[in-house]
Amino acid sequence: MEKLLFDSHAHINEERFEGEKRAELCEQIRQSNLKYVMDIGFDLESSLQAVKDAAENDFCYAVVGVHPHDATA
């Protein structure tokens, strides 16, 4: 039976992974044993980036959200 590794909480969408750094990270993921990664959005900008990451990488799924500290009633 094949083992499936799924990172259920990652932040490929963080600003520190802009441009080439994000591309390098995604290539490292492709070369690893990870099959899938959930890219968790925590505000509007990071959620939009997570959706973009998921559209560009077949291993990536986006989660759109707002961290409770940033939410207003």
C-alpha cells in the first residue's frame, strides 16, 4: 500500500515566498514525498494568493479565510 503524505496546513502564500522563492518552494514540494498541500489563506491577500497557487500547482489546494484577529463584527 502506497503511503500518502498530505500537508494540511501550509503557507506557500506568505510574502516571504514572493516570486522565485515561491517557485523554488513549489519545486521542492514536487520533488518531495508530499502528494498534496493545503495553502491556508488568513486574510484577503493571502487567500487570493492561495487560490493562485492552487491554480498553478496540481499538488496544491486553497483554503480561503480570515484569521479571527483580523475579523470584524
